[in-house]
Amino acid sequence: MQESPARSLTARHRMKRVLFLFSDTGGGHRSATEAMIEAMELEFPGVFDCDKVDVFREYLPGPLKYAPELYPPMTKFPEGWGFGYKALDGRRRAGMALQMVYPYVRRATQRLFRENPADIIVSVHPLVNTGMLRTMRKSPKPFITVVTDMVTTHAFWYDRRADLVVVPTDDAKQLAIEYGIPEGNVRVVGLPVAERFAVPQASKDELRQQLGWRADLPVILLVGGGDGMGPMARVAKAINEARLNATLVLICGRNEELKHKLEAIDWTLPTHIYGFTHQMPEFMSASDMLVTKAGPGTISEAFIAGLPLVVYARLPGQEDGNVSYVVQQRAGVWAPRPDQVVDAVRRWVNDPVARSEAAAASHRVAKPGAAREIARIIADQVGVYPALN
Ligand code: UDP
């Protein structure tokens, strides 16, 4: 039976409202946000009304509002990026920088706060916490920061006025404490990842059939984050020249130029090229190994899908720790040169035993329950408990 509009309005009114703050600087903040929204509904059906706001694009004045568009070109100069990242990383330096920016963003954050009434605010972006918490000083609400970098997390993430800070690793917890968050307010949970990565929709063979990929060859999945970042074309060409007995799947994300460049190549192996896909869980479930830049979202997803990783690039600063984490956990290798990528991939294509050992190591560090656990933490902050459902 369909609910009457009046009834559904009342139901909506009773629902607790959660506001997620993110931005499309890269693809990871959005993926984490969507995973948590999905988990809120899975854990507490019909109890929460979740909204998400791209703070930069929807609220901040120029040039900050163009951050999602500016992020990929800015990261094309990794050394410059790393320099800026490190120069501002530190409790006092980060605090001073944010204080200087606040007058410029104050009106925008006030408008954001006014226009999006919520019972609890969850931030998934390092650059929105301090501005928002300052704006909320006179009418505080529960505020949770969910850190979506894995290990080497920036001081910008950590504002001690947050009620709770959720981090993915013990290393990140140490940094949170160093940057002034009381230990009792930090929870090590994991990075929130969509349920479909942990619960594949079909078997590997069925997925390959649906995707039009060959069933009889190992599949190499090559991804450069949400924006097709890093020297993906060079890596793809090196794999092509190695003439491996495998299928190559290339995900260019929102990088149209890269997609056109790759489509013009004469491929020596079965190759499938995609732009931005909403089927990443299926792509990972249908693949045998992942070649990627060191994006925390993609790495966490690969752990859950049990894919061994070849990491070909990293953003200095925020992604440094991701590389060492993958290597230390034996979930994959660091291969900053295309010939090193080829060596790693060739080994796993030709040696299924080595491949499955690395796959098992990758799966061992997976935290598939993180999104649901964070959903329970959010609910707990507003007095909703699983037992009440
Ligand atoms: N992603 C996606 N479709 C694509 C490319 C990427 O859904 O075509 C997702 C990917 O699964 C991951 C996110 O975008 O969840 C990328 O996040 P990550 O932290 O790895 O890198 P970022 O893009 O934020 O640098």
C-alpha cells in the first residue's frame, strides 16, 4: 500500500537528519559518504534522513568553489603538491592557515548551516571541519569527523571541538592524538566502503560474462582514482608492450582526455576502456589484480575484494603512508616505474599461486564492516540504538 503524502511527511519529520559534508576533490570523499548513507539505511531502515553537500562546489566562494575542478591539474605536479602539503602540516601551522581563511568562508558556512538543519553533522573532508565547527559555536550539534586518508593524515583533519574522530588505522589514531584530539574521542574503525564490494552480486565468471570480458584470462584492472590521475597512460602502454596473456581493463574516471588517448592505442591484449563507472564493485570482483595510484578509497575497496595491488603512483604527503601500509601488509608492491609495474604484473599473471597468496594477504587487512560500524556510531551520538529497530 502506498503511504499518503501527509503520513510520509510525518514519518520524515520524525526521522533523524544526518548531514554529510564532503567534496569531489578526487573520488574518495564521495564514495565514503555514499557508503555511510547506504549503511545508515541498512543498519537503521527508515530511521535516518541523510543529506550530503559538496561544501566547496555548493557553498564556498570562488576560487575555492572550483576546488573539484582544480584538484586534478594541481596534483599533476606532485612535488609542488607535496611541498604545500607538508608546509601546512603541523598543529600550529594548520591552525593559523585555517584561521586566516575563515573570514573569507564565514558567510558561506553560516548559510550552509542555516539551510541544512540536521541532528548531527558528519564531515568527510579535511578542509571543512574547522570552519564548520567555528560557525556552530553558538548553536552546537553533534559533529563527527570521518577521516578518509589512511595513515599519513593531515593536521587539517583534526579539530578538537569534534565530538568524535573516526580513523582507518592505528597510525592515523596516533596522529590524531598528536594533533590534539583527546584519545577518548578517537575510534579506529576503517574506511567506509560500499556494501557491494563485500557482497558481490554474482560469481566472477558471471560478472565477466555480463561485462563482455573473457573468462579464460587473468584480468588486470588499472585505475587512477576518480579522475584518472598519475601516469596511467605510460603504465598502460608498458603493459601493452609486455604482451601478457591477460585481459587489461582501464578505468579513466572523469579524465576524458586520457580515455581518448588510450582508445587510440593499438592493443596487443584484450583491452576494455571505460570512463567514470558506477560498477567499481563488479569490476573488482571480476578482476585478479589491481594496478592503481595510492588512493585510500580504491585501496580499501581492493582489500575487501581480495585483490593484490601494484601501486604505481602516490601523491606526496597524504598518500605516502598508503604505499607503506600496502607493502608492510604484503598486500601488494610499490612500482613507481612502468617497467616495475610490468614485472609485478607479469609475475602474478604467470604464477597463480603467488597471485592467490598476495590476494589472501590483501583480504586479511580488509575492514568490510567499517561503514556499518560508523553508521552505528553516528546513531549512537543521537541516541538511536540498534536494539530499538
Ligand atoms: N571510482 C569510481 N568510478 C571510477 C573511478 C573511481 O567509482 O570510474 C571510485 C573508486 O571506487 C573510489 C574513488 O572513486 O571509491 C576514488 O577514491 P580514492 O580515494 O582511491 O582516490 P581519489 O580519487 O580520492 O584520489
